[in-house]
Amino acid sequence: MTLREYLAFGLQALRGHRLRSILTLLGMTIGIAAVVLLTALGEGARRYVTNEFMAMGSNLLIVLPGKTETTGSAPIIGGTTSDLTLADAEAIVRRSPRVRALAPLAVGAAKVSFGDRDREVTILGSTAELLPVRRLAVAAGRFLPPSDPERGAPVAVIGRTVQNELFGARNPLGQPVRIGDARFRVVGVMAAKGQQLGIDMDDVVIIPVASCMRLFNQRSLFRMIIEVTANSEIEAAKRDVLRILAERHDDVEDVTVLTQDSVLGAFNRIFTALTLALGGIAAISLTVAGIGIMNVMLVSVSERTSEVGLLKALGAKPRQILLAFLTEAGLLSAAGGLLGIFVGYLGVGALALRFPALPAQPPTWALLASIVVSLGAGLLFGVLPARRAARLDPVTALGSGH
Amino acid sequence: MIALRGLTRHFEVGDQTVRALQDVSLEIPEGEYVAIMGPSGSGKSTLLHILGCLDRPTSGEYVLDGREVGSLPEGDLAEVRSHKIGFVFQFFHLVPRLTATANVELPMLLAGLPPVERRERAAQALLAVGLSDRASHRPNQLSGGQRQRVAIARATVMRPSILLADEPTGNLDRASGFEIIELIERMNLAGLTLIVVTHDQDIGQRARRIVRLVDGRIASDVRQEGAAGRGAAPPSPA
């Protein structure tokens, strides 16, 4: 018998029990659809975070005051943490040739008012460097002017939401706003950027870093964002930064330097683990579907015992019986698998419509795995019933069922 | 040519040994028409299964067309069944989901014959049993007699040398029963060795030769003159 003939024979057998075949198929379909959909969710979350990081700019180092990483030596009890200052920032730029740009960052929250309108807004203090480093864009006017960071000019760049809420249709450029108890002049409006790592970049006001620190009475920067000249220089730049700051802070390493890669890598690992976990949960339903196939095939074999006897009387070899039943199981699982991928993609499509921001897409490995697993499960779980059929004694088999 | 020499078949049932066949020796020349008769439990079904290569003797020889087949492995036995033996059963054993044509094609499908040849030979076989107009009917759309005709078409489509019929009329009314017997007797007249297992005297009496089994042994082996079948050579003494 040729493969086509086995397929035709198996298809006829499956059609003979339409409802049962469809229900078994459904089990496999749900299993595979679950794998496709759940891994797509996990992968989507991973891509979302990755994209967010990429949108921040590339080749970035982030310097935080304080040491958060656990190292081999015990923390020095009573050791003081030095502030991260603008002078530190200036020293890094001056001394490390691997630093292309450095944007100091101070953060606070204050009431911003114009006329009789006011709004509680996140205030970011930085320098002109923030624009290229964070890949931001100005929609109208200009960004913070490049100047001595220690000098806090009374100028502000506002986000799109702030503009809408405080100024409505009026042109905000050149208008005075009150932030906390200081006055600033609006010099620019940021292009809409949306959420970025949990901060609504449209609902911020950006002012010179010195003004921000004075406004909130801060002595230390919130962090520094450093753009390194090249990706290959990131580790070296990190060592530079640590060395320069240690020299300036009495030989104590009291800052944390995160590389974008390490943060991204950590997120990647977390989300890959999440995807695997989701895939694992879905795999349980696949296993259940496989056992369903085995169950149905066992029923099928015992129901068709006399048919097996007949086939043997007609000259069927054990191998042919085995292949016939295996083909049937394979057909069930392969059809269920294909249908499951289709349904899974439908689900992913629906997800994309509902949550356009989430780039949900099943990873290739999950697709390949679900095809292999569905076919494999069918064959694996089909082997036992098929072997049982092939080993039936023709005389006994012929005599059954009457 | 079938030759059985000192054939025994024992079954182990629990800790007892059931001797279904004991020291059976029998020669059936080609073209013979034999009825195997006997009360139930006499071993006639077991004998039929061994003759049909569905079962193997515990000891003794079974030589079919010059080849010892009693001890062949399962795969080779399947080959022998495929090419040399046709079965007709009391309960027809048609595959319910397949049409008459597809049922007749089954043995050819298993033997790996190409589709075109299968279709042609199935049509011929159905024509020979007078069922050309029922070719695309399923078994549940056919009467008992028609089902048995499909089964006969299926049993003969591979052009076997031996047709084994196990109570072929046992599930039919008398009229269809005789039609069926007449049909396979015509095939016997055309040269096919016909072995019918039956406990129906009327059917048995039609054979050229009657082998009676009692308690797993051949009790008598009689050749009848003037019976319906052709018969070939005189029976050898058991």
C-alpha cells in the first residue's frame, strides 16, 4: 500500500465516526492553539520591553547613586554614600573618551500652573543632551539650550498632554508657567511619545537640571544617562565611569552602573522564562490531547477488532495494520495541529486588534515545536493502540463482535 | 493441492489442554469440492482456520501447493492468504463504511495492486456475482444475500486457488442460501477448490466429498457420486 492509500483508508475510517473524530481533533486544536497564543503573549511582552529599551536609545549606560548590586564582600557598615553630582557628570565627560554624551537626570513632581489652570506633573531636570540620548523630538519651539549645566535657566519644555491641559488651543511658546514656586518660560513642546517604561512622556515638563535640583532641594542626581561611542566600548566605558567616580568619592565604589544590555538581558531572560512557562502550561493541554487521541484509537481498535481480523484474513501483514492505525492517529493529530495553529493565529490577530501596542507573535520555535509535538503526540499515542491491533490473533479477532 | 499429515492443534485453556484436532491427515486435490461437517466442538472451524493459514498447527505438516506452510512466520502466512486463499464467512464481514466496490478492492489494496487494475477487477468480480448495479452501495443498503455475494466477489478477486466458506448460508434464508451455494459451486466448476464448513445436511450433501469430524478426528471421508460439484480425484483414505 502506498502512503496515499493509507491516508485514504484512514480518512474513511475517521469519517465513519465523524463526531468522535471531530471531538478528538478539537482537543488537539485547543492544545496547539493554546501553545501558539500563550507563547505569542510571552513573546509579545518580551518584544514590547525590548522595543521600549531600543526606543530609549542605544549604547546606554545608566548610573545610579548607591550600590545595589550584591558583591562578594560584605557592605561596609557605616560607609556613607556620596551624592552623584553635576561635577561628577562633568568629570566623566571630560575624562572618558568613550563617552559620547551624558544627560544628567533629576526628577520631581510639582504643580505646574498657567493662568487659572494647574496640573500635577512629573518634572524632569536635564540638559540639552537628553534629546539625542533618549531619542526625543521637539514638536514646536526648541529644546533646552546647551549651556553650563550648573546654571539653571528659567526655561521649560512641556509635553503634549501638558500643553493641551494648560494651554488648550493657545500657543504656549514664550508663555510663563509656574512650577512649584518658581517661574519658567515655555520654550518648546515635545513631540508625542506616549508611555515609555511606565512614564507618560507626554505628561512631563523638562527644565534645566540645576533648576530642578534647586526646585526640589536635591543634592544628588536621580541618575545619569550616558551614551557610549560604540557598542563594543560599553564594558570599557562602564569601567571608566566606575573608576572616575571612585576616585572622586574617596575610593569607594558607591554607584551602580547598569548597561542597557544587562538590563535588557535580564528582561529577556525573565520574559523568555515566562514564555517557556506559558508554553509549558499549554503543553499540558497538548499532552491531554495526545492521551485523548490514544483513548479514541484504543476504542477504535477494540471496536474494529473484527475488521482487523478480516483484514488479516484478506492478507494484511501486521505491519500494514500497524501503519493503517498509525496513519489514522497521525491524521487526527496533524489536522488538529494545523487547525490549532490557524485558531491560535486568529487569537493572536484578535489580540493585535485589541492591544495594538503589544507586538504579540508566536516565536518560530513554538510554531515548529507545536507542529512536531502534535504529529509526534499522535504517532506516539497512536503506537500503543496500533500495535495492539497489529498483534491481534486473526481467528480471535474474526470471531469477536458477533 | 492440500496435504495435511498428522496434524494436531492444542489450545491451552487455563491449566487444561483442549485437543481441537488430533492426528488429522487429509489430501485435497485441486478443483475438489469438500464439505467439512461435524457437530459443534468437533474441530471443523479450527481445521478451516489452519487450512486458511489463519492459525498454525501445534504439530504435523501442512503442505500447500508443495510448500510447507504450517510453520511459516506471520508475515509469510499473510502473503499466502493474500494470494492463495479466499474466505467467505457466515457473518459476511464487510467493512460497513466502504461501498461494495471498495470492499471488493480491499484484498487488492493490501496486496499493492495499482488503482486502475483494482477498479477493473472489482467491477469484473461484482459482475460475476451479479451485483454490478449495487457497486456503490454500502453493506447496510444491501440484503443478506447481496452482502454475501459482495463477500464472494471479494474472496475471489485475487484469483485464489482455494475458497474457504465457513457456514456461508448460516445467516441467510433458504432461498438466498441456495443461490449463494450455487454461485460458489459454479466457481468450483470453473476450477476453484471449494471447502465448505457446515452443519447443514442439505448443504453438505451437495459436495462431491464429505469429511466428518468427531472430537477432533476424521470420523469418515466419503466421496459421493452424482453430487452437484465436479470433484476431481478420488479421496485418499484418511
